[in-house]
Amino acid sequence: MCGFAMILSTERPPKPGVATRMAELMAHRGPDHAGEFDEHGLAFAFRRLAIFDLADASNQPMVSHDGRYVMVFNGAIYNFVELRRELISLRHTFRTNGDTEVLLAAYQQWGAACLPRLNGMFAFVVYDRTKRRIFAARDRFGVKPLYVYQDAYGLVLASEIKAIRESGYTKLEPCWHTIASFLLEDRLETENETFYAGVRRVPAGTYFESDASSAPTFQRYWSLQEAIAIDEPANPLEQFVAVFDDAVRLRMRSDVPLGVLLSGGLDSTSIISSMASHVNGGGAPTPRLDALCYMDPVYDEAPLIKATIEQTGASLCRLDLDRGSLWSAFERHLWYQDEPVQSWTSVVLFQLMQRARERGLKVLLSGQGADEVLAGYPNYFVEYWSDLIRAGRPAAAHAEIREFAQGHKQSIVSLHALVAKRCADRLKRFVPGHRQLAARRRRARADSEDWVSDDVKRRWEPERESHPRSLTEALRQSVEQSHLPLYLRVEDRNSMAHAVEVRMPFLDYRLVTLAFRLRPHWKLRGARTKFILRDAMQGRISETLRSRVQKFGFPTSADSILRAEVVERCRDLLANRAIRESNVWNVSKVERALDGRAHSDERVGNRLFKFAQFSLWWGMSSFS
């Protein structure tokens, strides 16, 4: 896990030291080594976090044996051992024992066709010194970041936006479309635009080739839609267990200590159970197994976590937060994130990653992605029931709704009403004028956000809404648009702020493909989500946890605890001239809310958090 910056100029060589300064801003991503490469109009700078093969020979930028290719690579190729064997059979030789040289050799051997062979999280750039062109790619789900900026002077690539800001090629301006979508509709990471005009994310699952003057044209090498266009496999449960355990095994490959992010939930408990079985079976490089945990006092999951620790033999490393430490981390956390986040949960995770580093851990496994892949959120049930009705199975839908209502203590009538509304919404799409009416309603909702200035509202261009037509479509949207891309960005910046690598078994592309090929009843059944995972964990984890229907997510009561501090901080921010003159806020409305007692309301508290973090971000970005 690392960070890199690259400049490819059109006319003149990059200014001396610029790429190095860009990389220095990302030293947190790679404190173990700094490297650079300059030639003609290209400059690479790299920061390394050593995970595989700690020797200096694996440092980057890495030059191929024949000297033609130079590569920088951020991420981890989990199946590099198997790829190495295959490449040796094709007469490649290796001087290191890590995944970087394997990736470079794979590109030499197969070009862009190497990408479908990779099981990992990655963003990398290869420079062809003969053609003076670059090849850049990003992993299937966008776990590892890669940003691109281009103007008349050339092309800039970096692992974080702050590095592009530091390049000096341009004074970045705010992207008002992204800002307005966030302030008016809470949208984050739903498109490849960022909060900075001209700075884009390289789309997940794509690659491009370019020189300094040609604009990148992204080519998709993997598509979830194409990957799932196959019938359901035989013996789904057996296949799921095998692929899940292998995904965990591959992600335990490491030359440094590793642990797991543990909660009282199904996903992380399943991971640590699988990890423990590999450790006990001799499949891990070290018997040490640490579990990093945050237990919010309002949501007591301690008994479930205690049972898991006793069962797996892991060492518990607990994060205890106080109001002062969380608030003091707020602004620092936002600097690492580069862009706004959704809630205080991100700040708590930031502190948890710091605790992991203090524990001496460089690698953590996380349950991220399970909810989006296996239908872990309660709102997916409505899509499932609607699918049953559309398939002509109303009795089956009613039976499922009845069991859900009993398990969650909800009204059957209310749930049927939700399904009826969803079915009606799907039909409305075919009614003439519906799209225009929906757009007017969205505009009216945006206009009701009276804290946001009219100037921002005038700049707002609503994104075209995409309504899922089935449970599978809803899950695909969750993986590709909302909210997984945001969660991946937050987890990457929080972990790399403390030089910690996070690996996600549930985003092994084999597991994702398998899950999307399964019929809905393998995901949702009765009152329970992620049914196949629960079946797979029978006899392996606590039965109380396995059968629990209530979902906490990542629980934190920080919003209510820190409400008073947020209010005072908002008052300080409003006193800042740059914030008052930014033309972002309706200052009088915000002042009125701060002076009244309405900020004790949860909705107003969320708006205060948004105001505070956005205003801090605006000040960090030095917009004038």
C-alpha cells in the first residue's frame, strides 16, 4: 500500500522537485521509502508502505529487466504467488519476492490483458520509455484511488487530490456541480467528478493509455453486469464457503503483522472466524491475531464481541474515545480525506486506524462491501418483495412480509403499502411527463434547503435519477454508485493516514460474481439479510449472532454527544470572513439556527455537521 504522483508534460520537463513535493504530501501513505524517476517530460515520485518483501529491491519506481518499462503501483495483488509461478513457466525471472515485480512482469507478458488475471486492489501506472506513453489502471471496484488532471501543460496523476493541488500546474477551482449535489441532496462519490473542477477519478474497473497531449479515454476491462450474466451455479452454499475462505486466505498473505476490524456484526465475525481457522491450520504466516474494536456505550455489543474473542483466541484491542479526542481529530481527519464525508462515523474510524498503528499493525481485514454485495440493508427487502409480486408470486411475497414483520415487530399493512408504492413508482416511469414532474419535485426539495445560498442553487444541475427495476439492480447501484464508492474512499484515507492497509474479502471479485449470480432468496429470507452468509457460518460463529435480525451497522452516538461542540465551532466558522463571503451559505439562516434551540433536533444536528465540515474543507482548499 503506497502513494504516488506522476507528471507527464507536453512541452517542457516538469519543474525540478515538483513530483517529489507532491509525494511528500502523501508521506503518510508510505513512510518506509521514498523514490523518484525523471526522464524527458515525465516525473514519477513514490512513497512505499512495505507489506510484501520488505527488502530494498522491491522499492519503487520499479524498472523492468530490459529497462523499457517503469512502474509505480499502489495496492496489493493477492494472487501474486500463483501468477509468479505462471510467469516463471513463461521464462520470466525475478529478483524479488513481492507482488510489485510480478505485476510489472504480468504487464510485460500480457499488456492490458493482465488485468482480468489480477485478484487484488490496485492503482498503477506503467511508463513505456520507447513509446513515451503511459498505461494506467484501477481495480474492479475502485478500492485504491487514482485521480487525473489534464490541461495544456500535460497530464497529472496522483493517489490523492492534495498532491495534484501541490503540483502548481493550476490553481484548482471548486466544482460547483459536485458541491451543489452534496449540499442540496447529500450526494457523495456518485460520479467521477470531485469537489475540484477538472480533477476526476479514474473510473473503477478501467484502464487508459495516453501521452502528454491526448486526453485519457477510459476502457472498461471488467463489468459487473457482464460478470453476472450466467445462470446460478450448482451447490451455491458449498461454492460460497469455498470462495469466501479462499478470499480470506489470500488476504492474510503478509510479511508484517495483521489483524481484523471487529464489531458485533455478522461480517467481521465471519472474517475473524475464517482467519482463525487458517491460523490454526497453519495457513497464516504468524499465529498472532489482533482484533481492533470500537464499542459505543449506547450500543452495547460487548457480549457478542467477547464470545467471538473467546472462540477465535484473538487478542482484543479496544478503542475508547472521549469527547475531546474525537473533536480534536475532526479537522485533521478532514485534511486526509480531501473531500467531505457523511457523518461522525468516519472520524471514529480515523481514530480506530490510529489505534491499529499504535498496536503495531500494518494490515487489517475488514467486512466492507458485504452489505452491498449480499443485501445487508433492510431497505432491500422492499425490492425483493416487489420482485416476487412482479414474478406473479403474491402469496410468496405476503409470506415473506409476514415473517419480516414478526421478526422486526413492524406492521404488515405498512409493509404492504411500501411494496405497493414501489410497484407504482416503477409503473410511473412509463407515464408521459413523469420525468419532468419528478424533476420539479427534486427542484422544490432543493429550494427548501434554506441554509444553502441561491447562488449555489442556480449552479445545481440535477443528475438523472436511476431507479432500480429489481433487487439485483439495486445491489448493483449500491456497489457502483451509492454508497460503496464513498465507503471505500473513507476507509482508504482513514487507514492510509496512519499507514495501515485494509483488505476486504467480501470484495474478492470471485465472491462478488458468485453472489450476484444467486437468486434473491439466497440473500433475503424472512426477517434476515445475507442469508447465504448466515448459512455458511452455521457452527462456525455464535448462534446468537448468526440468527440476530437487528442491524447496527457501525454504531456511534458521536453526533448527539458532540452537538454542543459543533454548535460552538459553527459560530467560530461563521465569524470567518472567507466563509461568510464564499457565496455558499445563507448566513442569516444559519445564524438564526445557531441562536435558537432548534439545533437539538437530529435533522438540524446533521445540517450543522455538514456546515462545519464543508466550511473547514473550503478553508483548507484556499478558494478565494
